[in-house]
Amino acid sequence: MGGGGAERQVLEILRRIDRSRFEPILYLAMKQGELLEEVPSDVPIFAYWDGSPATGARRILSAMKLTRLLRYLHLAKVLREQQIDVVYDRTYLATLDAAGGCWFRPTPRVSCCVADPGPELELYVRGSVALSKRFARRAYVSASIVLANSEGLRQRVIEYFQLNPDHVQVYNNLLADVRVTESNFEIDDEKVGINTSEAGLNPSNSVGNANQSSSARSPSLVNEMDSLSLQAVFEANKGEFLIVSAGRLHPQKGYLFLLEAMNDLIHCRGRSIRLVIFGKGESDAELREFVRIHRLETHVILAGFVVDPRRWYRKANLFVLPSLFDAMPNALIEAVASGIPALATTCPSGPKEILDGGRCGGLVPPADSKGLADAIADAIDDPEKWREKAILARERVLQMFDPETGIRRLERLLEQIAGRASSQVLK
């Protein structure tokens, strides 16, 4: 239960699903992650890697490199003991495990595809790509129905796995509620003892001073921050144009291109801007090194994982999603719903649908740092145009991703797949 979009969507479903009609349980590969504590208290959690001692059979199968089979058997046991009526699996790896578990204990299944299957499969392949693709196709074919979270992704899944178009439907993500009120984070720096000058956040500092020595910059600007440090960041240097982004720090998310755009804007065009990126992941060290080499320490803040970064969006001028490929990015949906102007890349699906082809925000090609820089410069120079687009975007996403409409539709589908009347309790 890491801090990704898929995990957040699972949480939203668990929170909202009707307890008079459904009895949800959560099955995980590993019982860990930043969002684990957010799981509703009435939802039992089962996991293959749960810290329990390995049995002799488990040790033997592990030594024989048959861990995948063990996971299938473990899931099948949970399905049988908990008398599960329908399975909902989300993400590529979860679909593979669910298909295996349901082969040993036949159970109707709803599978979700939430990312471009080509790069996703190549990311996790262990051996032959062709064999892995065939295995993945079988997992989706064996599901009762496959759900894609955008029309573009639906078309991609059908094409990539050669699926029957009637077997794949579009189900939009659920827009999560903002659960943190303004009073939770409007903190007076003086009362809590934050010295913004010592933190490297003194508003009198010249952000455009590219010659400032690295020793004079505070390392706290590029370390994971707590709420108080973030408060100082968002309150300092109010004259700057403040950009936010959120997502897993992974090459797929295209953050290096955003940093290249920042370098262009600051050191070549002389713009006074600051970027805060929320998230963590395997690209963390690479991004920090880029920040150091290009003397961006006072302009770029890698803030680490935050449970709900939307609490900070309203203090920013622009949200940027620089993904190289994406399906239906929750971070962009949530930013737009917060009312902030948005800039994204024209991935094969997702952002173009959210921003209505550019009518509701900025769109540039993926892997185009100059395009990002030009669009950010336009947002700085013509804020009224971008605010008007933000208003249109917010109205659009609130309708498209209405959580009550979405969860009711999903409930009807689960009941239909399980073949039970709505008056009965489903697991």
C-alpha cells in the first residue's frame, strides 16, 4: 500500500463501498506501505508476505524459484476460507496474482488495467517478453470483465492484448475527498519556532542568484519535509511563481525533463520560480544529483511522500505533470479539482482526456523540456488565460470523476459479475 494512484483508488473504494451490500477484504502482496494505516478499520487485511514463519513446503518451493506458485496457492486459500464471491484486482502485478489464485479457486473477477500495458510489462518482465505477454493476455482474458480508466487506455489494451472490445469497459477513477481542512496546515511559523531564514527560506534571498555557493544553501530544501517545513516553503518567497507536481519518482514520470525546463527558465531566461515535487521512488538520487549539478537547490524542493499533497495546491500557481506515459493520473485529476491551473504531457491517454485536448489546460509532447519551459513561461505571462482554463477544468473533472456516481456504478457491476441479488451480502 505505497503512495501511488492505484493504492489511493483502492482506498477510496474500500471507504465508499456500501457495507449493507458488500463485505470487503483487502489482499496484498506485502503488508506494508505509507497508506497501510489509511485502510478502514473494518477491512481485514491478508498478505502473502506478512512476516509469518515459512513452512517447510514454502521453503522448498522458494528454493525451486516457484514463489509465484506459492502466491497463487496462498491467495486461493484466502478466497476459499473467506468464501469470496467476487475479486477486484487493480494494477498489472495484482492481475497476474489474482488470475493464478482464481485458477486454483474459481472466482468471478473484475480486472483493472491502469497503465499502458507495453511499458508496464517490460518493466516487470523476467525472461521472455513474448511469453510474459502471452501469460498477461491470458490473465485478462480469464477475467469476467476488464476495466480501463480512460478511453485511450481501453483502446490500447484491446490492441496490445488482442482482446474482444466487448470485454473491456471504461470506468473512471474516483475523485477522493480532501480530508485535511485548512486549519490543519495554516500554521504560524513564529508560534512553532520555524526560522525561515535558517531554513534557507528567507524571502529576502535572491532566488535568481545562480552564483550563490552550495555551502550557503540549506540541505533541508532537498530532503523529505514534515508539515512545518512545508509550511515554511509555501509561505516564503511569495513573489515567486510556485509550481507543484506529485507522483512516484520514476523515469516514467518524466521529472528529469521538468528539471531541465526549470534549469532553462532560471539560468537562461532569468525567471523567478520555485518547484515543489511530492513523492518518492527509485529516481530520487538521480533527481537530487541533477539539482546539485545545475545549482537548483534554492529553486527545487523534493518534498518526499505526503499522504495528501492537495492541501498545498491552493498556494501554488501551476501544477505540472511531465509523464512520459500515463493512463488516468490521479495527481492531475486531484490538482485540477483543487482549482489550480494545470500543464501536462500528451500521453497516449489520460491527460488529454482530463484537459479536453488543451481546452482546460496546457498540453505539450512528452520528453520535451523546451515545450514545458515555454508553457510554464506562458502561464507566468498570461495568468488570466490559465485561470480561465482552470475553472473549465475543475467543472469537467468534478463531473467526470464524481465518486458517488463512480462507486454506485462499480457496485452494480460487482453484483452483476458475482451473479447475486443486490439484497445479499457480497464478499
